[in-house]
Amino acid sequence: MIKIIDHLLVQENLTKIRVEEIDRINFRGGIIEIGRWLAYELANTLEKENVTVQTPLGNANGVKIKDKNDMVVVNVLRAAIPLVEGILRVFKDAQYGVVGAWRKDEPPFPVEVGYFKLPPVDDKIVVVADPMLATGNTMNAILDRIHEKGNPKRLVVLNVIASKQGIESVKNTHPHVEIYTCAVDEKLNEDGYIVPGLGDAGDKAFGKPGP
């Protein structure tokens, strides 16, 4: 399942963070806001039950979200840090996992997963946050490791910009994954970056790492 979040406020934020000269503070702020909107969209798909509550003046019908406490949010370092911050503002009781993964700079851009620390994932809604879904190699490697750890009830990717190639790669390898994104861009360049994209999300959020 592919869900494109086309809400006007999301698209305005996306437009702002694409601008080349944006500073780190405003870039992180935009990503945080997008993370919140992605989480709202996901929340709207969670199971609920009808409840009755006592108000000062009588009884009122309401709802309770049944599975919002059965979530594991996975932070793909380092680019996803602000995205996860936005997501956790919505899912405050979610459990938390961290993955350190990086890809080599030459085609076919193989990926190495280094640090991998997750709570139990069996029967959980596992949400993998990563701003850019480019080749799909990194995401596939992470999803493979999650499946090695257990059997989630749902496996969800929350993403800011995806490429058509990245979506196709992930869906072919993990057909049951749900992908929420704000834009699908046309192509990748020879370095494996999304075009037009927004550049390197980690560098734009935190600056380029030193030697």
C-alpha cells in the first residue's frame, strides 16, 4: 500500500525544506512537522473501540484507540532524528528502536547495517522512519533485519520523499509493507540521490560530518 500525503500544509512544508539555501534549524523544524502529519495519517488507520464517558452533565459517546500502545518506532540514524521527533509527539507511548545503516557510494550501492537495537516486534505495529527512500537498498536491509527479529502485525514506512525506483524495490522485496510518503520523485542520479529531491537529509539537518 502506498499513501501519498497531499494535505496542503504538508505540501507547503515540503516545498520549504526543498529550498537549497534553507538553514539547519528551519529544515529540522519542517521535518518535525511533516513527521507529525505522517503520524496523524497513520493514527487514522488504527483500530478503535466505542466507549462511553461521564461528563459533568451526563454521558457522552467516544472512541478509544486500541493499538496505539503496540507501536515500535524505528529511527534510522542520523537523518531520521527530526522525523522521529515529530512522530513521537503523536505516539507518545510508542517503544523505540535505533538502526545505524549506511550504503556505499558506488553502484549498486550495497548497504551495511551496523547498530541494530529494537524491542520485541512480534504482533507490534513497527514504524520505520527515514526521510528519503532512494534506491530502496537501505530500507530493504532494515526490513530484512526486522523480519529476522520477529513477525510484526503491521510494517509501516514513514517517509518524506521517495523515488519511483525505491518504492518498486521495496514493494517487490517486501510486498506487505505500507509506505506513507509526501512526494514521489521521478528518478535517481548516478550517485543514487533522488532528483529533484532535497539533497542529503542528514547533512541538511545536522551539517556535513567531519573527516
